Amino acid sequence: MVRFVLRRLLGIVPLVLLVSLVCFALMHAVPGGPEGVLAENPKVKPEDLARIRANFGLDRPVAIQYLSWVGRIVLHGDFGVSYTTGEAVIEMIARRLPATLELMGSAFLVAILVGLAVGVLSALKRHTTTESFLTVGSLVAISVPLFWLGLVSVMLFSVKWKLLPPGGAGTLGAPFSIVDHVRHLALPTIVLSLVFAASWSRYIRATLAGVLDENYIAVARAKGLSTRTVVLRHALRNAIAPVVTVVAMSVPVLFTGSVIVETIFSWPGMGRLFYEGLMRHDYTRIMGVVFVSSMLVALFNLLADCLYGIIDPRTRTAR
């Protein structure tokens, strides 16, 4: 198991570099740049724009820019400075990362609990009205665009009903309060978790329904074990292993969803930092967020692989 983890950790390095290379090339292929905002100003001369590009090092070939950027990260842990604020990118990310992990962690926990409950209930109530209702609800939740769901949630729960705050991590001007912070966290967490809970519930329902038809489940029931014991102790442990793969594959989508949710709800996380960098063509900020996000996605996938060994010990010998 240790050798497997070490191999995967070494494999993360080329993966992250490949992702960063593709993003770096695509970003520089898009028209505009840090000087793009000034280009429309008639008072700014072309030689001024050229001087700005030279100061940022953008007049060099893209390959040289990328190698210089990677070299600074590997040798000094330096992600550069923001083109718009002049602040160190690593400091900006360090300040925003806890908020993103908090939002993603809470959304992940809610999605797992709701998806597990709905999936198990659907598998136990097969071919009933309850299952049909849960199936239709899950399909509707999967089909709803995340940005639309966020906007409608703000309109209903914040503007119309005034139940929850519309955005931010706390009330402006008020001292920090856990209750106030949780109220601000609740709505973005619900919106971000809903789609994933609906999707994961369908996978849990499908795998659990197949396991419940196995012979050893019939034997367990014949022994007089309760339905709760049969499902939790015998069926669910074997059914949950394939779902771990689906959950791990959803982590990149969870990061993408956090960008949308953080922007809609003004949540001070990395997703909003990335969006602000896109709007301002802040290359160093964008690449810093992409690099850190790629590392986190790869580490979460490694964690999912390690969970396989806990859920199904047979996978340990295969490795």
C-alpha cells in the first residue's frame, strides 16, 4: 500500500505540469492580456502598451514564459505577483483557500449524506410510488443548471422570503459569529451539494439494488437479521465501492461548481479569486489557482484510491 501511494504521488507531478501547460497555452492564445483594458484608451500609446508587456515579461515566447514560471514554483515556491494588485499570488491563495475548502467540504458532506439516504431508500422501495417520486426529483435536480439554481435560490430564500443571507461569509460590520457564518454558508452549500447528491443517489440505488438480489443477502435475511443490519452491515459495504470511483471523478466538477457558486454568493474563496482573475486577464493569479486546484484534485483522487483498500481489502493484494 505504501509503494502504491508513493507511485501515485510521483505521478501527480507530471499530471499537474501537463494541466498547467495546457491552461498556460490556452490562456495566452486568448486575445487581450493585462494591458487589454488600457488598449481601448485613446490616450495610451502603442509604445506604452509594449512597455507594459515588457515589464510583465509578456513579450517573450510563451515557452520561455512557462519554463520561467515553473522554475520559480519548483525552486522558490513563488507563484509570482498579481498583475492588477501587485500582491503575491501565494498569499492571495492562502487567504482564500480555507473558505473554498470549507464550502466544498460542507457541500461534499451534505451531498454524501443526502445521496446515501435517497439511494438506499430508492433501492429498498423499488417499483413503488416512493421510488418513482425520488427518481423524478433526482433527475430534475441533475438537469437544473447550477447557475440558474443559485440565482433562483437567492431570489426566493434571500429576497422574497428573507430566510438566509444572499451572499458573503458574514454580516458586514458585525463581529464574527458562528451562527451568522453558518447562515451565510447554508445557501451556497445547499445549492452546490444538490446536483451531486442527486447524481450520487442514482449510482447508490443502482449498485445497492444489484447487491440486494445476491444469494448471501437472502441467506442473511433467512437467519432472521433485521433489514437495517442486512443493508448496513452486508449490502451497503459491497455496494459502496463502485460509488467511490464516481465520487472521486466528481471532484473536478465540484471545483468547477465552486467557481460558479462562489461568484453568485460572493463567497471569498479560490473560485471567486479565479473568476476575478479571468475578468482582469491576471495571468499569474489564474495559473496559481489552476496549479493549486490541480494538486488538490489529484490528492483527492489518491485519497479515493486509498479508501478502496479500506472498503474492499481484496484491492490491497492487487496492488
